[in-house]
Amino acid sequence: MLDGLFKPRSVAIIGASKNPFSIGHIVIKNLAEYGFQGPIFPINPKGGNIRSFRCYKSVLDVPEEIDLVNISIKASLLPMVIKECGEKGVKFLIVHSAGFKEVGDEGIKREREMVELANSYGMRVYGPNSQGIQNSDPAVSVYANFTFVPMNPGNVSIVAQGGGMGEMLKLHLYNVGLGHRMYASYGNECDLSMPEILEYYGQDEGSKVIMMQTESFKDPKAFLEVASKITPHKPILAIKSGRTHEGSVAVSSHTGTLVDQAAMATAMYRKAGVVEFTDTHQMVKAAIAFSTQEPPKGNRIGMITNTGGPGIMAVDEAIENGLTLAKWSAKGLERLKETQYAEASLGNPVDVVATAGPDHYFHAMDTLLKERGTDMVLVFFVTAPFVDLDAIAAKIKEACSASEKPVVVVIETRELWYGLIDNLRKGGIPVYEFAEDGSRALASMATYAGLRDRKKEAPPRLTVKKAGAAKIVKKYAGKGEYIPQVDAFAVLQAYGIPVPKVAAINTKKDIAPAAKKVGFPCVLKVDSADVIHKSDEGGVVLDIATAKALTAAFDKMSKKFARRKPTYVLMEQKPAGEEIIVGATASPGLGSLVMFGLGGIFVEVMKDVMVAVAPLSRPEAREMMEGIKGYPVLAGVRGGGVDLKAVEDLLLRVSKLAADFPEIAEMDLNPIFAYPKGKKPSAVDVRIKVS
Amino acid sequence: MLDGLFKPRSVAIIGASKNPFSIGHIVIKNLAEYGFQGPIFPINPKGGNIRSFRCYKSVLDVPEEIDLVNISIKASLLPMVIKECGEKGVKFLIVHSAGFKEVGDEGIKREREMVELANSYGMRVYGPNSQGIQNSDPAVSVYANFTFVPMNPGNVSIVAQGGGMGEMLKLHLYNVGLGHRMYASYGNECDLSMPEILEYYGQDEGSKVIMMQTESFKDPKAFLEVASKITPHKPILAIKSGRTHEGSVAVSSHTGTLVDQAAMATAMYRKAGVVEFTDTHQMVKAAIAFSTQEPPKGNRIGMITNTGGPGIMAVDEAIENGLTLAKWSAKGLERLKETQYAEASLGNPVDVVATAGPDHYFHAMDTLLKERGTDMVLVFFVTAPFVDLDAIAAKIKEACSASEKPVVVVIETRELWYGLIDNLRKGGIPVYEFAEDGSRALASMATYAGLRDRKKEAPPRLTVKKAGAAKIVKKYAGKGEYIPQVDAFAVLQAYGIPVPKVAAINTKKDIAPAAKKVGFPCVLKVDSADVIHKSDEGGVVLDIATAKALTAAFDKMSKKFARRKPTYVLMEQKPAGEEIIVGATASPGLGSLVMFGLGGIFVEVMKDVMVAVAPLSRPEAREMMEGIKGYPVLAGVRGGGVDLKAVEDLLLRVSKLAADFPEIAEMDLNPIFAYPKGKKPSAVDVRIKVS
């Protein structure tokens, strides 16, 4: 439980200072200004006063219990004060100080020693190199943070790895009058971890929505588990900074973390039902809607506007973000006809025209909100000079409050009439400046609802020969090489993944038994780590139809590659099918990621792939298949198509194999031939590397 | 010349009214409030006073010349007042009144008659169903428009089809203290056209940037010509509303225009060097940068930040928008080391850290701006509580003013310190709230510069047999059918487009001569408008190697299709190559659009196509080829690839054919087989429909 951190009964500040530009001063000022509901104890060995607080020379001198300590003194001075905190029985240390992991080896050591020392007293360390925490709950009102955005109570909680990003998120909630609930910018995450904070937010009744920003995942598995438990009842909106290669390099120079985790983040978000964003402003705008509205029951949007152009922009943006335009029932249309001006346009958007007054808006909104075929409503309102603004605002609020369906309002007006915006916002209605923003915010809510309500299953029980695969994998452990073809195929086969018949050929006398096993037509391949581009080097002979041709092919090939002393593999030749690629990569701290795409060009050139966390459930496997742009090729364009169920089964088995053997660093089934319904696909080439 | 419209020496208002909510009143109020530099003449048959102006009963009673008249009376009353305006010698009529084209047939007739009447007096009509115009030039200061955004002088001119959209654009310029130059929201465009307005803006020295929004193009050719003349010296930023199918339906219900012009708009923008946007806010943000900064000379961005997280977001967004990260020279890096804190991170972004003061910012900016490898600079600044904000702002301005390179600043702060933002903006520096916005704005400038500076050529002179093609095309004019294969191939051949040898077969006796002409192996195809899916119905036989096989195939096919009385075509069988599709569609009012993509799935499923305006120049043809995602397939992934020059030549010839014959409603060369270098591609199937 993190109550001692987010609901401390008392806070001490080590590094308290009279210097108004120091962290130790600003934290005291923030705690005092936002009315912390417990005592504040500045600690300064020189004693004296800071603001209206008497300093103590050490935490040991404080006459009461201390839950939380904010520390901003030099990194090298920490061990001594941490010992004192431990003796005092402090629960949580927020370390603002820098000079740890982010500065290299020495800092890493210092960080580890700090955690060991604190933990030995039962204390948890938050940070270091961190901004701090906030809890706007009036019963606590703790602003143990050195930043400047005012803390107003709200229901959006924020957890951010980067201080500047976290501050940005609460700043823009503050700007629209929303405030926030809890806040944590956790810096180096040396001990107390992001998933623990997330879990705490998940359990906090005052947190209706969670916004998170990360640059790297220290414990992805824990994040995935925690997030998956939260999203069924509470939306999580997330940004992963560093989604481009260049961005991830910037992350590593900023945080000292080296792995590119962008694909992993997307896979985890999808699995956990987290709504992913790539733009900070759009995430904040979505949070504004989530904060006051309930997610829609479907994807059908209804729109009302008093000017055409922005309505069209809203339509374009809604469609591009996966919404569909609602259609009115005959009864609904009748009511629109009765209540709107003759020159109004009664399609979707309903254009009530610029002269529309309060009743026109009310009836249009009330009609759409009562339509069974409409799941959400966007209202656009340019403050035409012909109408009574306050009366229209009142009617918009009236219509909203009578419905559970989400409504967003877009207002085009100048500062003179900003009161109108405040009025609606105070009424719990999200207000935006651009039509596109309204569509996107509603689309985000629909995305969340879709993720939350999709079918969930455990990964299926599949009959596999784990021991058989384990025996082979173990043989190559620690070698970091691609394992020989015959063994690689055997691993797949142990997991019920359909492969061609194969046989190893080392010397000429292996040919006859191999041919007997494999049959004709067959394929002869060189199998050596030294021959990378087998086909280009003449290391693959296809269409071998007779024993004679096989012997000839072997002779030629063994002459060509003699120097490199390779082995060879003989394979059943499968008829060409639709090409598919399935891959798996070990993802340290998480397990394995599985990749799915169509053959060659679609993966290499079009980058049309889906990545997911192994092992997959049936719905997840299907989601991956349906998620690639090229899916119609599998489902069949103008007839055709492949046995989708059989591909799904293969994908499930590869994902189980990857999950069962995290020591498989890389695995590529490329290509897999998929065939029409009734025929199993076949993985005709495979590469497996064991770490 | 539109001086009488945008620089009127006097304005009369027909429909002038005491009712403060009427258009006729608001226009007078706006003209007066923003200090129109000429006389205002309210016209009202009842006489009397409106605000501080004496009404005239008719324009004929006005004792002075009238350049411009704003009309907001009922549509049916217009003819009489237009006559009077004509007799008075008025130059321009702004018609606010609705009830024209947008209400259907009667309105269309009324609109046409209005234009004829006005033109008969030498008057031009602006609108109807329009908002009006503005010119903030202090020498004129005309606000002949009924909206509410204040008119502050600026250098961005706006032309918008939709009133709500135009108002939105100037509203958000106003919100950042920029104002605008000229403004026109032109409604139905019955007479005076958007390209005329654009041309006028192009010639106006006070207009540095043009923002435009359209829903439909009435005269696309004129737009293309005008825009192409402007962009070499002045950026045009454009949004086409209705880019989705649903959006274009919304356009048609809003404006009465039916054609989906989204692909056409994109093609015209690219050809003319117009920067296209799909999001209103992003276009405004780009305009803010263009208004005060000069476009960069290249794509290399340098970044400075005092907090890591937003810097990473800026990097991600820059990369995704086509920029690259600048690298510092040894000398530059040395200067950074000398001038920045030890804990600063000196990569790109330069993280000057939160405690950085004015000199740190100055030296970082000055260093980057002087780097030869840096074309533009983004500065991020979170108002850390430790530093002197005003001093930093002064230093940022100082660094900017010493350089021609574009700079944008992103500031994260609360309202207390908004003075800092105003301060920078007054210094001519674009300021944004989110890091992503800064990257996108700079990327837009780089996009403009790239379009402006790319190689431009006239379409090449190609040797074609136009008369030969014309003879065939003429034969099918007005039939609206696909023309027979043999003729279709002959049209291509006349334009030097490589095709297989073909021969028509009508009866059995045609077989031998056809086979002689075409040779073996060959393909026999049924050729009938009634047989749509030839292959599926058994209407294509491939791999015919002998005369005997050909006769057998013909017998079988002629039995199968006997009832439908088709003709047949015999074709040389070409070896399979990389599949390409080239298409052309007549685009009324513009000419023809050409489409380019890879075969089948890439076009149908992946939608990976480029569309351009015919005829193409060589650089345009190459741009189309390189513009598809699948281009590496043509250029060769790991070797391979096709004869790009030969494909370019084919594309040029198809584009010329389409341009020469706008009566070709549709043309599809699908597939074209492209071959390795040295071998010409071959269009093995073609469909041409003549209107």
C-alpha cells in the first residue's frame, strides 16, 4: 500500500532552504500553499526558520512520526540522512536529487546502495531524479513536488516518467478547469515502481481516468498485469515517448535505458486494453472527455452544427478514427422536421443553420440522444451574432443531463464570450476549439469501450510435446547461433506446427534414406551459419524429381561449399501458397513478442505487421490476423482466401512455443505457405536462435 | 483586378437595418468599428438612421460613386436592386443572401439570372450565400463581413469556401496575436471565383502567406494555374474538407456539389506546390510559423530543451514528418561543452537542463543556428522555478534575430507567466504549447521549401501518333462503353506504349492469320462487354503453344459464349514481370488524373497509389513512382528491380494520351508487366471507356 506516499500524515523536507529557487524551498512552499492536511517539518542542520516553519536539525529531532520525506540534497550526502530516516521509522523517501543511474556506472552503484540501505529499514525509495507526487484529495491535499501547475481537485490521475511531460499533462487539464486527482513523476524508478503507482490509482475511487507517459518499461510484465486489471473498470490513456528510432536514441541519452521498446509498448497496450496516443495534446483532450462522460456503447456518432464547414471536418476525422455516421429513424427524422427551420439540413450532421436558437439546439440534441442508432453526439456551435448564447448553453446542458450518452461540444468564439465555454465546462461538458478534436475525443472513448468489451479468453490448451522441444533447445543454449534446420523443424513439429518432411544429409550415404523419408519432389538446401543468402549463393535446389537429380544436385552443392564444411537438409517440396511470416523475439522482462504479416514485401517494404505478447488467446490471434492491412488477401478478395482457422492455430502454437521458451531469442517462420480451406499451412523455412 | 472589392473607396449596404442581429446591421457596425477609410452608405427604402449613418432609399440616391455593395435582402427581391446598382455604376456586389444554388433547381436558375443581370452592367457578383470580405491594410481597413473575430493587421491572407471554417482560421491567428491581411469567404462562387481571389492575394505585397479551405473546386484548372504561379514566391497552405467518402457526402448536402474531389485536390496541391493539411489546427499552427519565419534550406532540425520528455516527443514528431536530426560539427560541440553545464546532454536535442539560464539558452541557440548542418531550430522551455524568465526570453530573441534560419519556441508554463509568451510573439517568434506542434510547424515549412525548390520541367515532347489514336477514339465517342481490346491496344500503341502483339478473331477463318501475326505461345481471350470476369468464366486460355491447341481453345470458347455473340482477341503471351497498374480518369474542369501503383493487392487492398494531374513532366512521373510505399519493389530490394526509366516513359505516355483525349472517361492498364533493366514493360491488359 502506498498510503504513506500519497496520503502521508506528515512530511519532512531534507534540504529545506531559505533560497526561494531551491527545490527544498519550493516543496515547502507548495505543501503549505495548497494546504497540506498534516505537519510540515523542514530539516536543515543549521536550524532557523523557513517561511513560517521552524527547522529541525535532523529527522531524529522531529517530535512526531514522519510518513514521507522529500530529499533534495547532493547525492553523495544521502547515505547519512537515509540512515537517520530509517532510524526514525520513515515510510517513503522521495529523492529529487540527480546524480544516479543517468550519470553512468558510479551512479548506478550509488543508486543500488541507496535502495539496499533504505529497504534494510523497511523504507521505500521513490525516484531518484524525480519530481515528486501530488494528491488533490481535500482530506490530504499533498503537493510534495517542486513544480508550478496549481493543484485543483479533479478525477484524472497522472503517472509520468518524465517530469516535463507529467507537468504538461496536468497543465492542460488545469487550463480547461479540470484539475487532477493524483500525480506522480517517478524519475529513475530505482525501487518503488510505475506498476505499483498504477495499481494504487486503479484502487483509488477518486481516480476515474488514468493518463500515463513512459519512455521505458523497467518491469513490463508487472505493468501488463496491473494495467489489465484496471482497464475493465477504468480507462488508461498512454503515450510511449521514443516511438521512432531517433526518439528511442533520445530516450536512452535522457534516461540511460537502451532498448527500443516501442513495439513492445504497443503490444502491451493492446493486450491490456490501454488506449494508446502518439500526441500529447490529443491524449489530454481525450482525458477531458473521459473525465466527464461515460464511454459510448457503440461507434455511431451523431452531429449537430450551425455552420457547414466544420461539420465536414468533424465527419472526415470521425470516419478516419473508426467511427461511423449514425442514421436517424423515421420518427427521429420526423421530430427534426417538426422542430428545425425549413432551411435546416437534416442529414448527419444536422445543420440547424446559423440562426438556430436554444430550442432548435435542444430538440436536435434531444432527438439524437434518444435515437437508438446513435451512440454519441458532437455539437458544434459558432457564436452567431443573431442568437442568445446563454440560453443556448442552458439548453445544451439540459439536453446532456437527460442522457447517459457521451456528448462533446465544439465552440468557435472569441474571448468576449469565453464565459459560455466556462459555463458548459462547469456543467461537466467537454468543450473543444476545433471540430476535429471533438471527433477524436469521442473516437478515443469508443476505442476504449471496444477494447474493454472485446471477447477475452485465456490462451487455449494446446497439445504440445514440450519436453521434446526442450531437449533440442537445451542443446544450443548459450551458443547464440541459428540452430540447424532439421532441429529447428523438429522444434516446430513438437509444437504441432505443420512443417514439410525433412531429413539431414551429411554425407553421400545419407541421400537414399533421406529421399525415402522425404519423397519427391523435394528441395535440397545447404544448412550452415556461414551461408547467409542461400538462394543467391546457389545453396538451394528446387523441383528435384528423381534420385538421380538429387545425387547430381548434392554433388554440385557439396563441391561448391566444400571449404565451409556445411551440412545439408532435404525437404519435401510444398506447393506454393499465400505467403505468411510469423516471428517471435524474446522481450526481456516481459517474455516474448510474436509478429504476424504477409510474405516478403508486405513485411519488408510495406511494414504491414502486427506484434503481440505471447502466448496468444484465440481472439488475440484473430485480432493480429485481422489487424494487418493485407488481411483481405487472407480472407479472400473476390473469392480465394486461405484456411483462417488453420493459420490461427499455427499462430497460437508459435506463440506458445515462444512463451514456453523465453531463451529463444529469435524465431522466424518465413515463409509459411497458407492454403485454401481444409488444408493446413506449412512453414517451409525456419530460423531459430537460442540465447 | 479586384481593387473595387478588397480596396473599395466606398461601401453601400442594401438591407441595412436597425435590428442589431441582422446582417445588414452587423456589416455597418463592423465597417464603422474597424475604421473603414471611405464613406458607408446604408440603403433602406424607409430612410431614417442606422447607428450614426443616414440611410438612403436607393443606391441611386447616393451622391457619390459606390465601389462595393453588400446585399442581405431576400433572394427574390434582388433583381430590382441589382438593376439600380448597375445603373449607379457599382463595381462589386457581395451577396450574403441565401436561397440560391444550395436550395436546388429554382435557386440555380435564380443564381444564373442574377449573374447575367449583374454582368450586363459590368458588375461582378461575390457569393451568394457568402460571408463577405476583409482587408486589414490600414489604408483601407474594410470589414465588409458579418462575423465577430476582430480584424488586426497581419500578413496571412485567408480564402475559404465555408464561412465557419474561414472564421475559425482567422480566430486562431487572432488568438495568438497575429491578425490577418485579407479575408474572403466566398460561398456559392456564382461569378467571382476563388482562383481570382487567390491570384489577387498572390499579387498583394502585404500577403506573405495564404491559407485556403475548399470543399469543392468550381474551376480546378484555373486554381491549378494560379496556385502554380504563386507558390514559387509565397506559400499556400490548404485544407480540402470532405476527404472521406462520408465527408464528401456531407459536402454535397452542404454546398450542392456532388463530385468527390479529394484525390483531385491532393494531385493539384502537389503539382502546384501547395502544402496540404487535413487538420485545421495544424494548418493554423503552420501559418503562424510561415508568418514570421523564412522557410528552411533543408530538412535538418536542431533542438534545445531544458527537460527531456518533451524533447523526445519533438524528435518522434519531427522524424515522422520527414525531418532529420542535425549533427553538430566538432567546433559546435566544443562550444556547447564550453558554454553548457557539465550535466547538460549535448546530443540532439541539446538538454541544457532545468537550471539553465539566459546565457545557456543563448549559446545553445547561437551555436546551433550557426551550424552549417542545421537548417532550423526548435527551442523547448519549461518555466523552471529556478531561473529568470525575462532574461531568457531576451536572449532567445537576441539569438533569433541574428539568424535567417527558422526558429520556433515551445513554452510550457501557466497563465501567471503568459507575458513571456506575448513577449516572444511580439518579437516575431512563433510560440506553441506542445513540443509536437513545434516539430510539425517546422516540418511544414521544410515541406513547402522542398516543393518550391524541386526540379520543374515541362512535360517532355514525345513522339506519338495522335491522329491514329483520335481516329479510333472518335469511333466510340458518346457510346460510354469499353472499347474492343484490339482497338484499345491500338490506341496505346499509337502513343508508343509497349503492348503485346494482338489480333482480332471473329470467325474460325481468322485464326490462322491471327496466329501468324501474334506467334506462339499466345493467349486467347473473349472480348465482350457482357463478359465481365473473363478468367472466372473461362474466357481466357493461356499458354497456347500450337495451332492445334489454339483451334481447340477457340472451339471450346465459342461454344461456351455462343449465346452472347462476342468477338475474340489473340495476344502474344508475355513472360510474367513485376506487376504495375496505371490508370487515368477524366476529371471534369481539370483534364485527366493519372494513377500509379503496384499490381492487384497493392492497389485494391493496400490502397498504395499516387494520383497526379496529366500530362506529367519527367520529375512528376518519377515522383509518382517514388511516392508509393511499394517503390522499393520497383527499385529492387536486395537486388532485382525493374527498368525504372522504361516505366517512367510508359507513365509519361499514358499521361499524354489521357491529357490529349479528355473524352477518355476511364483507362486502366492492368496489369503492366515491368522487367529488369534493358527490357521494356508491356501492358498486357487494357480497358478504355470513351464518353
